[in-house]
Amino acid sequence: MSGPIILVLRIVSALVLYAFLAYAFWILWRDLRRQSELLTAPQCTPLTLILQSNGEPVSFHFTSSEVTIGRDPACDCRLDDHTVSAQHARLTYHLNQWWVQDLNSRNGTFLNQELVSEPLVIVSGDQIRCGQAVFQVLLGEKLE
């Protein structure tokens, strides 16, 4: 009588083991597929901001898809200028383009002398003004 019970237990344990292995392989395959999609996803165009100051120009180079400009130490492009808000403007890369957006700043954000009231596309050579700080935009170009 114990022979059939042991046989059933062996079959059940084998099925559980195969189900576990199938689940583990499925998880690994799904993770591998996600990683390959991330690696083949288009990378954002490098962004360089050149701050036009009284002295020598200061350049900031970014490769991330989001850049925040402001006085706050958490900002990617931190400025010590009282005319710049704590979080003044945001530059984001999506739809294969860089966009500028004002973050309800006190003195406004300007793109080529026009007030930014909604997200606008920026191109290489544009000028962005945050308070009194004026940036020249270079996209995908390396400074020598």
C-alpha cells in the first residue's frame, strides 16, 4: 500500500520541481529581454550649456535625459545667482528632442528672448535665460 503513495509523491515532487524550473527560466528570459530593450533604446543627445558670465564662460556638460537649473543644491546645473529661482527651469529629452520648461520661476525662463510659458523644443545654438544667467545651448557637440 505504501508503494503507490510513494510513487504519487515522487510524481508530484517531480512536477513541482519542473514547474519551479520553468518559472525560474521564464523570469530570467523576461529580465534578459528587458535588459536588451534598455541597451538598444536610443540614447539621449549630449547637452552642453555654456554660461555667459562677466569672466570666462563656464560650460556644463550633461548626458542624462533630465537637467534641472536653479539655486537649489539638488539641481543638476546649480547657479549662485539671486535672480534664479531654487528650481528655475527643466530641460528634458524625449521624442528625440530636448525641451525646455519653466518651473514657475519668479523671473521667468526665456528661449531666444521669448518667454517660455509651455515646454518648447530647443536646438543647438539657442539661448536660454534664467533670471540674469544666459546659457548658449550646444547639442551633441564636444568642446575643444
